[in-house]
Amino acid sequence: GLTGSGFYRGSSFGRHLYGLRAGYFALDRTLVGVKAHYLRSNHDWGGEWLTAGPLLRYQFTRTRVSPFVELAYAWGRTWTGVRGAPNFDPRVQYASFAPGLNVRLGPYLRLETALE
């Protein structure tokens, strides 16, 4: 079935991250979806980044507490920040691997955490 969209926000070391993810369980315990990030840094060398791309997640169990791994790839752009720096390229591409854990709070609600 369709998973609910997830929105998250984080802040550390002068960086603010906002994200959105949504997906569909296409196979048993396997989610296919999309993921987007907006990152803003308050440092002189920082700037703003906007990325989006596909994600693939595998849930190891269907129990109340369920570990998972998530693979994602994203494309995007960055602006402001260090434009005058040598070899500056505004294009962004990255792959990510995120192990995590989610906990079922109700029939349609889960709380999760991941290390990305």
C-alpha cells in the first residue's frame, strides 16, 4: 500500500535541513518512492541546496519495531555560497545509504529514525 508522506526538519552546526519523502510498497516489505531535500547553511562557505531523486527501502520485519535500510540517489543544484571558489560547480549528485528503525504507534502511524 501507499505510505504516508514524511516531512522532517533538522538543524545542526548552522545548517537547516528540510525533507519530504513518499512511496509505495510495490513488493512485500519493499518500498519504492521519491525523496527531496532542501538544505540551507549559515556559514560563509555554505549556501542553499535543493535535491530530489528516487529511493528504495527494505523493511526487515513487519513487527511493531522494524529495522530497515534505505538507498537513495539525488540530483539537484546549489546556489549562493562559494561561487568565486575554484572548481565551483552548482550541480549536485549524491547517493545515500541509511539504516534505520521504525516503531508502529497505531494502525496507520509509525515513528522512525535513520542514520543518513
